Amino acid sequence: MRCPYCQADHDRVIDSRSAADGFSIRRRRECMDCSRRFTTYERMEETPLRVVKKDGSRVPFDRGQILKGILKACEKRPVSMEDLEKITAGIERRLTEMFDREVGSKYIGQLVMEEMKKLDQVAYVRFASVYREFKDVEQFVTELKPFLEGGSAYKS
């Protein structure tokens, strides 16, 4: 491993442990030339998951896209970043467990909708309006009906 400070490739591992995500190993290293310390992460090489978009194009899976959409829907809502990270990690884990190579964007959207519904009603409706491309107020009303009829067990 090359030192990010002096570019030497003589280092020793000081500490090694599982990272918080459980899918990587965090290693604390010390450069033998300049004595500075740095952290590296080791991940297993995986077959990259590809997302099949509505138009049939294929793009590499990017968990950042999920997080970006959830963040937008949760803007100015009382939802912690930790909750959003957990949701994103959970969705990513489910996708990698269920699919080897490709997954449809529609399926990813459905998983996000399920999680948003459990997390925050307002954020759920915001996400649904973009994901399902609502064209008029009627579509909002249709989406809100389950919440309005008989109360909901979901957080708001």
C-alpha cells in the first residue's frame, strides 16, 4: 500500500477490524518511511450490480442515487441522517442478496417506497409524487387515501 503522504510503499498494519457496514475491513497503517498514519478499507471484489432503467439502458448501481432521492423527500422533515443511511444500506443489502447482475429501477423504487412509508408519511408522499410522476392533484389524493381512511400505524 502506498503512503498517501510520501508515496513510499513500506508500511505496517497497526490495527485491523471490521468496518461498521460489516462488508469491509478497516486497517490502520503506519508508513515506515515518514512515520505518518493512515486508514485503508479492504472490500471483497463483487460483481457489479447494474440497474435496468425504464428506457432499457443499463447503468452501474449507485447507492448514492437512492440516498439522494431519500434526502430530497425528507428535506425539512424530522428524520435523522442515521435513519436514511440505515434505509439505504438495507435496500442495497436486499438488492445484492436477491439479484446477481441486474435489477430493474422499478423494483428499486418499490423498495424505497416501502421504506419511506414506514419512516415518514410526508416524505413518502413526496417521494411517491416524483417516483410515480404524479400529473395532478387526484393522484396525490389517491396516494393519501390509505393514510386518511382509519388512521395509519406509520410515523408522521
